Amino acid sequence: MKRPKGFTLVELMIVVFLLAFMSTIAGLWLQSYTINRNLRSAARDIASDFAIFKERAVSDNITYQIAFDITAPGSYTIQSVVGVVVTDLATKRPSSFGSGITIVSATFGAGASPTVIFNPRGTISPLGGALDGVVLRNSRASQATITVNMTGRTYVTFNIV
């Protein structure tokens, strides 16, 4: 007797179950990957702003500063300083890269100032604290640390969970 061609209902149900299971796992992995990628993008954007305004301070021969506001979710304002006149150029929020990204701390110098100043000579002030930089965190508790040394060299390290 010939066997009929095709699949049984049980075989089809097993295939559908396996596809649904693999899709669920892939979706969860993709979600965590996206959240951590957004943290990396936000950290690199801040590091990029550090480099850009250090170079602009030298080329324009004026002082620029970046003032961090760590109240949730946090933001930072880029300012030019000419004499005693401080002009706001832009305000940015790391949360614009994705929800859940917050500025945990921003400390520069022994006095733990939340403002970093880019001098026309290409140096950074104030410096000398235990952590001269910015710490970002996302909703998965992953962390990015942007540190800067006296010459304006910026380092980004990640602690991804």
C-alpha cells in the first residue's frame, strides 16, 4: 500500500512550536542587544563632543565648557565662554539614543565639578579628582564610563550586563 504524501498534523505542530520558540529567544536577544547598543552610541556621542569642543577651543581660541545635569534622566549643555559671557550652544540628552539611558555621575576635578572646561591651549580643567569623567547607565544596569585626562584624551569603557 502506498503511503500518502504530505505532513501529519503532529509534525506541523512541532515545526510551528520550534519556530515560535526560536523567534522568542531571538527577539529577547535582539532587545537586549539594542538596549546595550544605544548605551554605546550615547557614550560615544559624549566622547565625540569632548573631542570636538577641545579642538574648537584651540582653533577658535576661546573657552568651551560642557555642563552636566545629572537629575534624571540627565542632560548636558555645551557652552562657549568669552570673557564672562557664557552662551549656550546646544543641550543634549543621552536618553535620545533610547529610553532608559541616564547620566549617573559627572565629576571633574577635586571639587567634583559637573562641568568640564576646554581651554584655548587644548587642556582640560578642572582635573585631579578620583574620577574625571561621566558615567552612563541603561535600563539593563549596563554602564559606560567616559574618562578624560588633562590633555583632553578621552577613553570610553563599557561594563555590559
